[in-house]
Amino acid sequence: MALIRPRYGSRMIKHSSEKKLATYPEFPRLQIRERLGSGRLPGAGLMAMRALIACLLVGHSATAQEPRDLADEYRRPPAEWPAFIVDPGVQAEDIGPLQPLPPIAWHTPGSEALGKLLFFDPRLSGSGQLACVSCHDPQLGWGDGRRVSAGHGRRAGRRNAMTLLNAAYFERLFWDGRAEGLLDLALQPIRSPDEMNANIADIVARLESVGGYPEAFEAAFGSPDVSGQRIAQAIASFARSLVSSPSRFDRFARGEYARLSEKEIEGLHLFRTRAGCMNCHSGPRFSDGGFHHTGLSYYGRRFEDLGRFEITGNPEDRGRFRTPSLRNIRHTGPWMHNGLFTDFKGILRMYNQGIAFAARPRPGAPGLSPLIRPLGLDRGELEALEAFLGALGRKPPFMEPPALPGMAEAANSAKAAPSAAAQAATARTQGNTP
Ligand code: HEC
Ligand code: HEC
């Protein structure tokens, strides 16, 4: 075991080929611990020696030199990267490229194609005006670009519409985890009075009467019957197909070392070590899938939202929300369950201060996660972290809306009317009205 106090605390273990566990009991003293049985690691004594030698060699010019050395430590397979750091007791997997989703019986190409129609179709709502795509728009990072969504009757919801990218990788969906996977979730927004406000039986009847839909159900499921279960399966299949394409970070991790700048590599290292992000945003999806209180419960105040507690009733869950993925994060704002942040830098400042505004809680307020603490990052380090987060995915590409069954005629007749009116108007301005 070696105790070190570095700016980048992992110099001495750069040649290890095993994944290691590292912990920091209290900031900023880093304690790097080897996992038992990782035979190829150098012994602790040797590590301490190397640390000492490194310190002596680098001396006071360490700050200026390190980012370049650091880049060398990361331009190698992820198994050889410096150890990541999490608090004692935290189980974490390293960040890395997403593995393909395993096949699942209910997801077929046919159901996915039907699901796309349903996803874009406002006739699935009580008002006939709101589709899933109204709040999960590919051009807005598969969210709606608003702090909180506007649902049925433009009523403001209380939560921010989450991106749908990579939702299939989560066991528990929604900010409070109340849905167990996409199949369980699919009908909930349709029924919700704050979202699409519809009755499933009505929607089934409506789709049965639209020319083209029974045929689309037949193509997907082998018979033209429309049912709530089939609607759910089709929508879930489409949502399951929304996986973000490999980011610059993923390409870097697969050996394309030119994909990340040195600044971004510095950010990657901070993310995995001193910034403590890996305590919650870990693994290929950049989320532990768990629930944490990061200080945004507004306990006892106007916008109170106790998150996970509303589902479990467990007092420990007060103010906890699901750790969101950070993939494509620069393109899925506003951020947080309540859309509090429209300024990305503000989020990083907040974490850096240990979420200071929660330091004066109301009596009885739920405690902040013990994994949150002031980080002491300087401005350059915050910039590096921000740069790294920018390498986690691009703005999602445009998706052509599908031609919806029974809508072509409606669109044509709608077009016909204004064009007749326009002709009349043109005729009037030309002064040759008959
Ligand atoms: C009125 C806006 C609105 C509409 C319409 C809407 N959603 Fe959402 N969606 C939201 C909001 C807000 C959340 C977060 C809700 C929460 O956590 O309580 C969300 C969350 C989700 C999630 C969870 C993602 C995750 O990572 O956990 C999925 C999946 C989803 N919606 C799919 C759909 C589908 C499918 C439809 C259409 C059937 C739909 N939504 C319609 C606003 C909307
Ligand atoms: C204690 C666990 C925890 C730690 C540590 C943590 N986060 Fe978070 N993060 C969360 C949770 C939970 C949320 C959602 C909170 C909410 O909406 O109320 C979140 C939200 C975010 C968001 C907004 C995501 C979105 O889609 O709205 C960003 C960006 C973010 N975290 C980045 C970071 C960075 C960078 C670090 C390291 C400096 C970090 N987080 C450390 C748990 C954590």
C-alpha cells in the first residue's frame, strides 16, 4: 500500500496490466490500493520507491510537465491506464466503450419499424397533439431542450425530459427509477395525465381505424391485431435502438490516440481520479445505475422533489435521483432532474465546491451523499474536465420523421386549402379578381 500526495497520483503504476482498485478516504490525500492477487503489479515497497524517485526527478516543475507525461500514460490499452479512484466501499467498473446490447426476444426489426411510427405519432395522445417525439426530439439530444417538459394542455411537468440515448442499458428508468426497463415504461407516458393523457383502450381503437396501422401491426407481429401490449413492445423496440454512436473517447480507448487532445486526456484522468466522478458516473454507460442525493431535493421548499423516496418510501432515498449517463452530455441540456442548469460550466463549479448551496439545509432535510465533497480543482483543471466531457459524444444526427399511416391524405387536403387561399390572394394583389 502506498500513500502519495500527487497532482496526478498514479505515475508509479503505469505499467501494470491489471485493473486496480484505488480509494481516497479523505481528499486530497490519495491512497492507492492494489487489488489482492493482481500478480503482475509491482510490490508496494517498489511502488513507494518509484513514487519517491518520480517526485525527486520531477521536482517543482511537475505541474508544467505532467500533462504530457500523463498523455503517454493514457495512450495505451485501457487495462494499462492509471488506476481509477473511488471511495472505500464503492463498487465501480472502469469507463470504456459500450458493449452491444444482447439480443432480446421482443425486439425484432419489424417491431422496431412499427415503434418508430408510433413514437412519432401524435394520435397516441389524448389531445392528438403530443407524440413521444414532442419531448424526445433527436435534434434536441432526444430530450426537449426545456427545463421541464410541457405536457398535455401545455401543463408544465416537474421534471426534465431525459435523453433516450442508451436508455436500454439501464435496469431502472426515469429519474426516480419507477420503470423496470423499456417494456415496462412504454405505455406510462401515454397514460400519464401530465404527458400524453390518453387511455390505452381508446388508442387501440383509434389505431385500428386508421388505414395502414393494422397492416403495419401485421408486418411487425404476423397478425393485424392492435393491443396495448403490442404498442408497448413496438415502442420499446424503437427506444432500444437508440444507442449513441462511438464517441471520440471510445475511439481513443480503442487505440485511436489522436482522438483526444492532451487537455482532454488531463480531463479524463481527473474524471477517473481526483474529481471523484467515478464514484457514481462509472462503467461504459457513465452511470452506476444507482440513486444518490446530490443536493437538489429542494426539501421543504416550493420545488421539493424527493425523487426515489416517492417510489420506495424509504427515508434514506429522500432526494435521491438516478445517476444519469454522461454520454452525449453536452447535447442533452438543460441538465439535472429539474433542468436547473442551462450553463454546463455551472455544474462543474457546483461539484467543485462540494455542492455548497446544500450546506445550509432546512431542519430534517436529507443529508447529501457522502461521496460529494469539495474537489479543489483549479480553473485549468475544470476546463480540462469540461473538455473531456465534450469528447463523450456528438449532437445526435437528424432523423427523418416517418410517413405516418393515414396522414398523407390529411396533409394533402390541408395543403390544398391554403394554396387555394394563396391563389386568391395573389389574384387580388394583381388586381385582376374576376
Ligand atoms: C410531455 C413530455 C413527454 C412526452 C410526451 C414523453 N416523455 Fe418520456 N420523459 C419525459 C420526462 C419529463 C421524463 C423524465 C420523467 C421522470 O423521471 O419522472 C421522461 C423519461 C423518459 C424515459 C426514461 C429514460 C431513462 O433513461 O430513464 C423514457 C425511456 C421515455 N421518457 C420514453 C418516452 C416514450 C416512449 C414516450 C412516448 C410513448 C415518451 N417518453 C413521451 C417527458 C415526456
Ligand atoms: C454521489 C454521486 C455522484 C458523483 C460523485 C457525481 N455525480 Fe454527477 N450526477 C449524479 C446524480 C444523482 C445526478 C442527477 C442529480 C439530479 O438530477 O438531481 C448527476 C448529474 C450530473 C450531470 C447532469 C446530467 C444530466 O443529464 O442532467 C452532470 C453533467 C454530472 N452529474 C457530472 C458529474 C461530474 C463531472 C462529476 C465529477 C466531478 C460528477 N458528476 C460526480 C451523481 C453523482
